Amino acid sequence: MRPKSSFLKAISLALATIVVLGTATGQDLANVPLPLDRPIVTQMPQAEAAPPSSAEITAVPLPSRRPQPGEEPVTSADLVGCGYPPPAGTPTLRVGGRQRSFIVAVPAGYDSARPHRLILAFHGRTNSAAQVQRYYGLEGQGDRPAILVYPRGLLQNSGRFVWWNGGSGTAEDDFAFFDALLDYLTASYCVDENQIFAVGHSMGGSFVNSLACARGDVLRGVAVVGGGHGGGPGCRGRVAALVMHHPEDRLVPVAAGEAAREARLAQNGLTHLTPWPTATPAGYQCERYGVGAVAEPVIWCPHPFDRTRSGRYYPHNWPAGTGAAIVDFFDRLPAG
């Protein structure tokens, strides 16, 4: 495992007992996205390998993949994607009349007989899947190998990406993309279906918050930086959540992150609990809802990191060490 940054150490302590966050090292932040007021015009690939079948995929609601009381542990013999080499070429899926693409990164020494953790990482409005693959820092982290998948959002005429339905304000189409993508991945790779996670930043984080509600019976946990929304009533299942937000975020106000936190607390039946906060000299404070054997805790982390690598004030950033901290959060969740 890579050496832990001060940010990662902070999250590790949070998950052990009470959340205690360490003092910043003073090292300038690295690997942060460009601000939303400087859009990157990233064209979607125009020519990609054709999918195995030309038939359009019809996404249907997925059954719960989470373990039920009394179930036997899942083994590779139970999983349809195990025992085969990973697919070659650049995969695409046709969902809702659109060709959708994504990046798959399998861990070094991928063993098709061993069920793997699956992490889907969603980009924001201005940065592409390839860009967040570089700066999220999720690959090669943690105690167990993981398959990382970076779905590509739809590109608008403005040159910015969007999740949901081309800006219509609903998440229905991209829920269908998520469902179809998950069906493809679990059929093509050896995936532990009790270890499926979603990560996102900014608009991608908002979409992950919506997925946490709509697909909480599929996802084991989520982690969001600077995201809003949270899903309405009628969430499915329960899902562990790490919610990180800068209190002075100008692009997604902290109130939006707080609303997402409250949505997860309600979903997980934790609204009656008092969080366990501990302030440090650096002023970095997290709050943990659910201790001991609680399988779906909610960790709320208002972070103080507000400078880019060049020193520019930008509290909507993705702080250095966040990827390692997120995977450590996933590692420390109770089995189940």
C-alpha cells in the first residue's frame, strides 16, 4: 500500500473510532481539476470499437446484489464473469438510442478466478473520464485489487459534460446507463457483487448522490467531493457514504453537501444519532454517524483545502490524497 498522506491518515482515524483529522503538511495541493469557469472542450470519441452485439441494450431494474441474512459467501463459481480473460478492445454500450463509452482499468496481475472490488468513478462537468482517471488517484490503492471504471458523460453543445438526460433535469437515462454498464461489467469481469462502489466530484458527485438513493441496494458505498443533490424519498436499500465538502465552495454551496449528508442519514436510519466530532489544531473536522458494527456509516468531512497547485484560491478542488482516503474508507467498512 502506498504511504498515507495526512488527509488519508485523517480519514483512517475517522473510521477506526471517532473521526480525527491530521494537520495539513503545508504541501501545495496537486492534481486538482480546472475551475468550471474555464471549460475544457473535450470531444467524445468519434470512432470506437463496435460492441459485441449491435442489438440495443434495454436496461431493466437490477435485483439487489447486496448479501441477505443467512446467505452463503459469494465465490467465483457463483459469478458469471469469472474464469475468462478481460475483454479486448474499447467497449461501448448502446443505451436509450445513444452509444455510450467508458474506460476500464484492471489491476496489475488481474486474476479472473478471484472476485474483485468494482469502483465506478464519475467525472464532473468540465473534465473528461480520461482526465479524472489521472487526478482522482484511485488506482493501486487499498488492501485489495479493484477494477476501476470511468464512465463518460454526454457532451453538450457548450463543450461541457452532463449527467442525466442531456440537460433535461432528470437522471433516468443515466440510471439506465449505470444499469447496463453494471450488467456488462459483471458479465465480463470477475466482480464481487457485494463490493460495488461509486465515486464522484462536482456534477459527478451529484450524480453519485442520486445513485446512492436510486441504487442503494446495489452499491456498498459511495464517496463524493463537492457534490449536491441526494435523491428524494423512496431510496432503495442502505449505502455507506463519505461526503467531503469545503465550507466556502462557491460552485456547489456547502448547503448542498449537507443536504446530501442528511439524505444518506435518512436512508440509513441514522438521523437519531449524535455525530462524534473531534477538532484538531488545523481546524479540520469530520463527523461520523454510526459506530461499532453499523454496516452503513455516514462520514461528513468539511475539508479546509482551498488552494490549487499554483496557489490559486479554489475551494471546489479535489484535494491531494483524496483517492487514497476514499479507498481506505471502503477498506474499513464492515463485511456485508
